[in-house]
Amino acid sequence: MVINKIINSYFTSIIFMTPHKGPNIIKYCVITSTGAIVLIMISIIPISKRAFYWNRCFDQTIRWINEKENELDGWDKKAKQSLAVGVCNGAVYEPKLITK
């Protein structure tokens, strides 16, 4: 009988909040949400650094290709970007072009 009263009061307090629990729950939700956002932001830092370095590599490679424009007469923009992606991803180890 006593156990039933304890169980009923426990489930009733979970389902129907008393006025004293409202501010605490909001406070815990705000703290948990803030903590989650901070952890997500910390986990994004390495990804953003890698993207920054890759974009810098891409821009420098495109600039290098454009400097060699006189040797690459038949190349369009997509071909140049494709070469730059290959260089920055590591598929092309040295950007030395052999033109015929």
C-alpha cells in the first residue's frame, strides 16, 4: 500500500509538474542546450580549418594555372578546376604540366 502511494506520487509528479519544478527544468534545459551547442562548435573547428587550408590550396593552384595560361590555350575553366582539385586532394603530387 505504501509502495503504491510512492509510485503513484512519483508518476503524478513526473506527468503533472508542481510549480516548484518549472523553473528548475527550464534552467536544466538551457544548460544542457548550451553545453550541446558548445560541444558541436568545438567539434566543427578541425573541419573548418581543413576546409580553409583546402580552399587556400585551390585558389593558389588556380592562380598558378592562370600564370601558365600561354601553355594551356585549349583548357577551359572546368578543366583548370579539375586539375586544382586533383592537386589539393593529393592525386597530383607535383603540378608540373607536360604540354605537347
